[in-house]
Amino acid sequence: MFVIFSVFYILIAAAMIVLILLQNGEGASAGSGFGGGASATVFGARGSANFLTRATGVLAALFFALSLGMGVYLHSHGSQQNNGADLGVMAGMAKQAPAAATPANPEVPAAANTAVPAAPAADKQQGEVPAAPAPQKKN
């Protein structure tokens, strides 16, 4: 049922896009209302609505109704909200034994890659910042 509503939802959205793009814009005559001597309103006089305007209004109402209906439907029939107990992807990691994550003999280092040279040993004071010199008095 939800799939049928989703298909109608997409078709209505596409039809609305096409109808809106087919309509003539009123932006070209908007500047004439500010001193162009036009007797109409700023955005042009609006007579009775034509077919495109009425069809756009009907499709917009259907789009709104379907959006509201699908939201209510998904709220009551959607997937269950997790309460924090489900870890999702990490649920598989929680089931593993902690011993499997640590190596069996941690004191034996892995085989060294001889293609990559080892980094030189760092000084113990490498991360320390020297103190700033005391300001000297000028006479």
C-alpha cells in the first residue's frame, strides 16, 4: 500500500514540476509597477485562473494530502524506533569475546617490514615548549 502511495507521490511531484515550468512568469512586468505607468498591480492583473493554474493548485493539494497521509502512516506503521539497546552495525562487535580482539602473545612483535625504515627515537623534550625570555629594561 505504501509503495502505491509512493509512486503516486513521485508522479504528482513530477507533474507539478512540469506544470510550474510551463506557466508564464510575471517577473518581467514586475518592474513596471514601480513608475512604469502601469494601471495594474505590481505583479500584473490576475484574471480568472487558467487550466495550468488550476491544475497546479489541485496537484499541490494532492501533494500536501499525500505528504500528510504518508507521514501519519509511517508514524504508526513504520520501523520500530530503537531504545538504545540495539547497536546496529556495532552489535556484531559486542557479541565477540574480548580475548579475540587482543593478540594471543602480546610480547612477541609482529614481523617487521624491512622496506620501510624505522623512525628515529624522539627526544623526551621534543614536545616541551621553552620558556619565553624575560623582558629587558631599556634605560
